[in-house]
Amino acid sequence: MSQTQIPETFMALSDFRKNDIYHSEMDQEQIISDFFPPTFTELTQRLSDITGAFYGGLLKHAGKFYGEAAINELSTAFMYDLGSRMALRNLDTKPNLQPGIPAVAKILIGAVFTSSPEYNFDFKELNDHRVEVLIKGVDRYHRITQSLQIAGLLKWPVIEPFIQGVCDTMGLDVLFEMNVLKLDPDSSCVYEVIVAEK
């Protein structure tokens, strides 16, 4: 093996790579150095990019095979199901999380932490009766669909059904709205989310 520096990210995530078996002719350290993301920021961004590419590519092909209307229908169904699954997972793994508006806010924070690194949140109001939060940053779904020239076929923000899925799965009868305050050609965005008691 060479004297190549192994990225810290690889060392921290070595449990995932412990069963890899390289060919005897390969320089394992050089391959890791050349191809493993050197920072957690880069690793996270690459994972986010591939998630966006998967989403966009699937929608583009759905439109090709089933017509343009299928693009928004598939996106809506997928995002709703994703929100529902995230709600169920959190309710299952966090027994103290009681269904309600504060739980919606916590699940939204968890989604940003684990799945949407380009977003930041800015809470304007949070209590048992109402949450108002701004989602800011870069919308990876907009970025990929812009590049694939299908963004105009989607209803923005495409994450709206995700939040609806969270609310519905918790059995909440609430008023929910999501507004686009900004969505620029470079995919920088500001979305307003309001969930309130009826």
C-alpha cells in the first residue's frame, strides 16, 4: 500500500466499508483517497445531488412513458408517501412524540437535518395551536428539474405534499398552507409553511 492520506470521512464511516474486498492489484488507499469524499460537507452534498438526480430522472422518464401529467402526479404521490413514512418512523422510534402541531415542526426539522442539507429553517411562530416557519436555501428538486427541463410541469414547492403526509398520518385536522415567497432560476428559495388548528 502507498503512503496516501485516508480521508477523515472514510475513517469515521469505516463501519460501512469494513466488508469491501479489493483486488490484489488495486491500491486501496489511493482509490479511497481519489474517490471517497474528503469532507462531510462534500459527502452530504453528493448524497443530496444523487437524491435529486434520482427524483428528477424518474419524473422525466415517467413523463416520457406516461405523459406530462404523470410528472406532477408521481411527484405529489411520492412526496406525500415520504412524509407519511417519516411521520410513522418518528412516531415509532420516539414514543414521547405526541401527534400535534409541535410534532409536525420537529419532524420537519428532522427532515432538514437528515435529508435536505441545502435547506435552513427560520421559525416565526410555534405553539400547540400554530406553527409558521420559513424554509430557505437551495431547492435540489427545482435545480434538477430545471436542468431536465421539466420544472414547469410541477407545482411548487414539490415538498408541500410531504408536509401534508406528515399531518395526515398523525391524524391532524388542521389548516395547512405552503407558499412560495421566492424561487429563483438558480433554485434559491424561500417557502412559507403554516400549520394551524381549524
